[in-house]
Amino acid sequence: MRGAMRTAGIWFGALAGFSGVEHGYFEFLQGNVTPAGFRFPSIGPPCVPESAWHGCEPALTLIPNLLISGIVSIVLGAATLIWVFGFIQRRYGGAVLALLSVALLLTGGGIVPPIVGVIGGLAAMRTPMPAAREARGVRRVAASLWPWSLIA
């Protein structure tokens, strides 16, 4: 069960991170303009948000400039991806993923993908940490020799 929860956290977090980068890219392309409101379509014109609510990728932001919001979303999305693939197995990995997803939500990283990232963070938080074991025999020797493989 531990592996399944961690895998779900990785997949959901990766989806949130990639979508945050994508939303940020579309906001960045709109340039140095103020959004029409707190909630806005991240894909600008020629997209018509009235045709389908999800067609223009809705987002919300606290930053009053789409260029800056896009840059921040790209950076936070990339940080989320790095965290998911490198550090989710750590003690507070799921909590950090959930916080990064909330930051994506508030800075223009979309609406639905950050919620999925929070779900992934909650799933990763439910993952119990493996108990530390004493290395014995061949494992102890391999553990003492591995730094030399970096030199070789």
C-alpha cells in the first residue's frame, strides 16, 4: 500500500507541476497586462471562455500582472516537478507538495491541477516512512564502497 500511495502522489504532483508550467507559459504570452479579474482564462484571445468553461484553462491569481504571474507559475511548476521527482519520499515530502500546489493555485497555475496536486500531497503524507534497518554482510560492504564508485 505504501508504494501505491507514493506513486499516486508522484503522478498527481507531476500533473500539477506540468500544468502549472503550462498555465504560466500561456499567461506569460499574454504579456504585461492586468487580468480582467481575480479569475481569468490563462489562454488569452482568440480563446472564448463562454464556449466551454474549461476550454481556455481558467486560473486565478493574486498577482495583478499576467507577465509576472506567468513567470511565478512557471517557476513554481518547475519547483513542483523537481520536488515530486526528487524529494517526495522525504519525511515532509507530501506536505511540501501540498503547499507548492496551493502556491500554484494562488499565482495563476490553474484551478483544477493544483487541487489535484493537493490530493497528491495528501496521498504522499499518508505514506508511512520505512523503518531504518541495520546493514549486514554484503550490504554493509557495498555501503562502504559506493563513494569510491563516484571517484572511479
